[in-house]
Amino acid sequence: MKRWFWILDGVAVVTFVFIGRESHALGNEWAATLRVAAPFLIALCLGIAATRAWQAPERVVT
């Protein structure tokens, strides 16, 4: 699988967290943003591992 899809997913998660922190006036420190994003990034990695997305990226796992 092309790894840039995974990078794009990670960037989307961090961007979403950054926007959420900004809208709640929690500041925009990178360390705090990554601390909030960590559970979502871990879940993304677990989802990729559970579905073995690197083997057949076009396959839909149900």
C-alpha cells in the first residue's frame, strides 16, 4: 500500500485535533496537541494493523 495514505490519515487526525483545541481556546502548543492526538493516532495504527491494510488496500473488511 502506498504509505502516503497513512501519512495523510495521520495529518488529518492532527489537523482535526489542532482545530478542535483552537475552537475550545486551549492553545496551540505542539506538545499538548500531540498529547490529545495520541489516542486517535494509536487507534489509527491499530485499525491499520487489525485490517492488515498494507496487504490489500482496496479490500473492504467487514
